[in-house]
Amino acid sequence: MNRNEEFTEIVKFVSKDINKIGIDNLPATNELHSLSELKKYLEMKISELLDTNYAKLLNTLYLIDLDERRLHGLFSGKNREIIPEVLADMIIQRQVQKFNNRKKYKEGKI
């Protein structure tokens, strides 16, 4: 699998989890050319949710299965401005981890 295929799969993972709870409008895979573009989009959506629907944001983070201790530390910190950026990084890291684990499982390496 080449980098473009891996990137497409990662975007699908992110889209699937986010769309499950009704947050849609994730750009099409062919509109995103890098993880940094995906991160910027996620930062924007996270910022919106922080302001408008905190419960939905928490549900999304739970669904994606982010580390609760890291989340607690982030939300209890003093610098609230970094939350969207850090959450976007955490989401992408977790989705890449899921992707790699599933890939290894399919290859019989797990």
C-alpha cells in the first residue's frame, strides 16, 4: 500500500468515527492532500464544538477512544486556546494507530 492509499484509509477512519455521531462535512479525500490539511480542518470543527456543543465533542472523543488521562489533563489546563490543536493531533495519532493495527492484523502480524 502506497502513501496515498494509507492517507486515504486514515481519512476514512477519521470520517467514519466523526460521521457516526452526526458531525459531517469532512472534506472529500481527494480534497485533502496532507495530514496537516486534515488537522486544520479538525481544529476548526473542534473549536466549533467547544463553543456550541461540548457534549457532542466529548462523545466524539470517547468514540474515537482517546486516552482519558491526556484528555483530563488537557481540559483542566490553563491554556484553553491550544485545545483544538492538541485534540486534532490526538485524533490523527489515534486513527493512524488504529489503521496500523488493523493492517498488521490483516497481514497476520498480530
